[in-house]
Amino acid sequence: MGRAEYLLVLGACVLVTLPLELAGARVYRRPARLARAVLPVAVVFLAWDALAIAAGVWHFDPAFVTGLRVPFGIPLEEVLFFAVVPICGVLTYEGVELTGRLLRRRR
């Protein structure tokens, strides 16, 4: 897999949780709400990453990232990680909530 490995894992996360959206989780259909949930945390952790990279405490193996970097030396894959993983988490949460509502209706 090599340099695309990180991106492939993120893509797999999206593909695995996409059926939850199609089943009615309605996460992607409410982008403002999703942004309010994801962006504040992403900004904090991206700043943390930038500081750790600058201090030489943290690095990313070039064999597993594309080499594209955003400001402060953060790999593109890491930025996407802080969007994709929380979105998948919100999708999973909403999927569980949807399942619970459906089960309660059946009773």
C-alpha cells in the first residue's frame, strides 16, 4: 500500500460508515451541525500536532504519507484524519440512536 496507506484507511472508514447515512442517520445532510461538532476539536488537535512536529517530538513516516503538507508541516492525511474519524464517530452515534428509535417504535 505504501504512501497511500493512510488515505486508504481513511477511505475505508468512510465506506464502512456510509450505509448509516443512507439508512437515515442524516449526518451529512446537516453540515452546519456537523461542523460545530468536528471543527473545534480538530483545530485544537491540529495545533497540538503542529507544536509537536515543530518541537521534534512527533513525526510522520514518509513511507506511509503522500508528502503533501499543509502549513506547519502537518501531512494532509493527518488533517483529513481529524475530519474523517470524528464524522465516522458521529455517524455511528446517530446510527445507534436511529436503531434505538426504530426498536422503541416496534414495541
